Amino acid sequence: MSFGGPQWPQQGPGQQPYGPGQGQGQQGYGQGQQPPQQHPWQQPPPHQQHQQHQQPGGFPGAPGAQPDGTPDWGALADASATRDRRKRRLMIGGGAVAALAVGAVVATTIVVTNKSNDEAKNGGTAPTGSAAPSDTATPSPTFSSVAPLPPPNPRDYISDAKKDTAPLSAEGLFPGTKLTMSGRPYRKGATASTTNCAAVTVGGLGSALADNGCTRVLRATYVKDGVAVTVGVAVFPTEKQATQAKKQATGGIATLPGAGVGDFCHATVCLRRTNAIGRYVYLTQAGFQNGRKVTTGDQSVFQASDDLGTFAFNQIYARGKAQASAAADAPAQ
């Protein structure tokens, strides 16, 4: 086989026109076709000579063939290049049309999608048969111009009997069997509560409490390392009355023995202190359990007085804080 394709074999005496290996009745090049019956010495008419060699791909008489029957490779290459350029132009043109079509589809999708999003933000499309709202803009958030109320002040609740309504008792104010202040443990002794405020005082404290409307005195005693302290809390209707009683106070709170604690601070020198917060006056009386006089160098007595006074203050303030927190959490009326 040459580059130009299959060619008819040359025929000689005694040969079949189909070439070796093909007998009578076999079909060679076309279904039901027989090649022309010619004698080897008979040449075909001139008008048929070119038909014997017409095969695609460069046979005599075909485009790109030279006079001697060999292919003209340059002409074939030019024809191939021309076909390739034509195909590229068709592909580029088709690609541009396809790109424009895709761009149109994308643009349409974006428009439709944006419309759908706008409808979703504005509550969706209107029901069938209802009129669409004239203003479809997304509503802006609104804020109240009224500032929120500040949280309640705990001191407000421990300064006025009308607000300070939580239960009050000696065991509630002085809970447990001991307390620890900054790592210093104190054991609790007896506790007591009375509405006769003057009866549990010494010196001029009784009249100061009574004159300013004292309604109750709550007491508890604590001991540590031979030092005993009685802490008392006097209750008044208002902060003003408590402050006035503190200014007028002389003497001190009477000690409270019991529950394993003996009598102390009788016929001797003890440390007395008075202070106030809100409608409460808190007082301490501290001394040695063995009756020894207290001097300015007895730091253990001063420390015990400070610790119990701080504890009383903390308990009163915690009472106000708990009530203020409850009021803040309560639903608005």
C-alpha cells in the first residue's frame, strides 16, 4: 500500500482481475460489484483511464496530484491549513455566541435571585389576590430613646423600713456555729433578740436608742483564744434615726454570756465601738474572758473587735443586696 491508498494490481496472462488470494464469487471493494472484465492486452478507452486510478488522498486526477501521479504534498498541506483555519474561526465564533448566551442566562439568574432575596427580606411575595405594599424597602431597626433604669442600690433597701421587708432574726443575721475572718476562726456562743432596746445596753446607750425609735436589738457572742466579743445590731425605722442614735451614743452594748461562754467585761475595762449603715447601728463589746483589763497594746482584742464589726457590716449590706437583686429580677408592674 502506498501513501496514496490502495491501487489496482497489474494484470497478466492467467491472472484474475482481483489480485492474489481472491477467487471467483468473492466480493472485494463493493457489495455486489465486479471489476470490469478486460484482457491484459486491452487498454481502457482514454476517457476511462483516469477512473482506474481515482482514489481519495492524492491519486491522478484528484486535487493535489502531480502529473506523474505522485501526491503534491505542499498543496495538500496548504489545503489542510486552510481547513484548520476555517474550523478555528467557526469554533471561535461559536464560542463567542455560547459565551453571550451563558452571560445572558447568568444575568437573568442574578436578576431573578436578587428579586427573590428582596421578597424574602420583606416578608415574601404577597398572597394571590392581595395588593403588594407600595413601600417595599427593608424596615430600619428602631431604638427606644428612654434610657434603661439603673439597677437598684442595696443601700436604698437597708435605709427605709418600707423597702427593707425581708425576714430578720438573730440566727439569720448571725448564722452557723462559727465564722472565719481572714483565716481567723471564731466560735459562736449565745444569740438573742429583743424589742426592749434599752434593756440590753450599759451607760447612756439605752436612752440614745430609745429616743431615736429603736425597734429591736439582735446580739451574738463569739470567742477566740481567750478573747470574747458580743456584737449587737440595733434596728431603726429610717437611716436618719440610726445616724442620730450613733451620734448620741455613750456606753455600750451589754455582753451576752451563755452557750459555753462565761460572763465577761464586768467591773473591768473593755473595748466598746459603735458604727452605723442605713437604718442599722452595729456595736461591739470586747474583752478578756478572765476579766483582765484591756490596754491599747492588746492587739488580739482590737483585732477581734474589728473582725466582728466587719462581719456585722457585711451581713447588713448583704441583706440590702439580696433585696435589690430580687427587685431587679421581678417583672415590671
